[in-house]
Amino acid sequence: MNDRSHRRGPLASSSSGPYRHLTRDDIGRVMNSTVNTFTSKRPDPVTGEAGEQNQRGVSLYGVQVEYGLHCVLWLTAHDVERASSRDLADLQGVPPATMAKIMPKLEKAGIVDSRDGIAGGYALARPASDITVLDVVDAIEGGKRLFDCKEVRRGCVLFGGQPPAWSAKGVCGIHAVMRRAENRTRAELVRTSLADLAEGVRWPPQFEALFASWIKDRAASRNASRVAAVTKARTRPRET
């Protein structure tokens, strides 16, 4: 299910345009090169070892949110029915173990659904226009709050353990500011849909065709490996 087909028009064939010279083997190398270009400076999502981007400090939302949003964006592509967790991991240069933690969270939230088998994998569970950025963020982060007020204002040592009424009257001013900031952030995330993000990406049709071909080739390779394994098992001499 995706909302791109009615906006983007017919999908251009990978046999024309700047990718027309590519063989099937070239497709994998081009995809891996493209992914590495975008991921070479990222901090490792498992070890947390610093890349150049990590020098800016810790963000409110973790790297899993970034990977999760990119995953669902890939699933809006035309002519891609399903992609496995391993496909999505390799596509973005992410450790498969990390992706294996992200996708079940998105499935539990009803953002994607999964299907077992060689031709299985993940697909959007509903139209991209019905999935908000906040849906994805909350699915991964679990409704993470911007600020957790501990009522520090009541703990002044000069109160001698008995804070006066005026010290804790009404909502803490600091908490109120943080809550307004959080509400505005969540309002922006909820008004932006996956379809809005997909519209902003504007992949060249040839690249979208390349991605679709890459996914199909990997599914075909898995199927060929399965058939070969079954054939080998059937032809193996039985021990007497």
C-alpha cells in the first residue's frame, strides 16, 4: 500500500536513463555505494562509537527513529510489495540486529505488517497518508517525554523540609515551558504524514526502479538458495 503511484506517474524503466548501462551485478554495487555515502559518518547504532555527527551530543530522539522513518519511506516506493528486515538493514548500512528491534515495534503499532516466507517481508499496513511521523516516533520511543519534572522547587534547603505553599503553587514555570515546547513539537510531528515526507524526497524514477529491482533480485536469490538446498537434501545418498 502506498500513495506514490497516483502522484508520480508511470515508473520509468531502469533500461533507460542514466542507469541503462547497469547489469544486475552492478545494481547491488550501486546501491551499496549509495548507502555507504550516507552512512559513513554516522555513529554506530549499537556501540555508540562517535562518527562526525555524534560530536554534537545526544539528541532527544535516538538513531532508531531515524532508521525507522527511513524504512517506512522506502516502503512507499512504487513496485515494491515487501522488503525483509535484512533487506532494509543492508540497504541503509544498519546492523541487522538493530533493524530486527525496530521493525517489530512498527508492526505492533500497526504501521507495517509482515508476511513469512521467501517472498515475505514488511509492507505498510495502511496508506502513507494515514501514517504520521509521530506514529513512527511513538512506536519506537514509546511516547518519550521532552521533560520529566521532579518538583525540584520544593527541595530548597532553606525550607527546612517544609516548603511553603507559595513555593509550589500552580504548575512549575519550568515545567510549563517544557510542556508547551513538547506540545508544539508533537503537533508538528502529527500534522506531517509519511506521504508528506515521501513527496519531499522526490526520488528520480530511475533510482526508484533500481531500488525495486534490487529488492526483487534479493528475493529471487533467497528463493534460489532455498531450492538449491532442498534439491541437495533430496539427492543426498541415504545412509544404510
